[in-house]
Amino acid sequence: MTAKSTNTEKDWSAFDAHTISGEEYNVIPELTDEFFEQADLYEGEKLIRAGQSTAESPKVLVDTIQPGSGGSLQSHGQRMANPHG
């Protein structure tokens, strides 16, 4: 069975009795339109729209084989030749 157990075996009464103070509200970030634009949108478990990345430097594909090393990539995802020997 892959379902997660909902039994945490912890006494949550102190947590449930806690009243949030005004000072605690100050540390909660505001949920802006930008926040929701960056979020993934799901309908149930189906991804409807992937959120927008805010990375300053988006990921870039990098070829790690140095020119003149003798290394090469074979077609169709087969093994890469050892560039060091």
C-alpha cells in the first residue's frame, strides 16, 4: 500500500490552542499576483499549467566534453566514450 498514514501520534492540543499574535502575522509573506503566476496549476493530480521560473540564470545545456580530448557522444543515448582514456 502506498497511501500515507494520517496518524502522526503527536499531541496537537497545544498547537491547536495557540493564538497567532500580530507580530507573527508580520513574518507571513503577502501572496501577490506574481506569487500565483509562478505556481503550478493543478486540477486534481493533473498538471494544467506549469508555473513561470523566476531564476535569474535559467538552466543552460552544457557540453562537458573538451575539444581535443578524444571523447565523443554516440547517437541515440548510448554510452559516452571516456574522454580520459
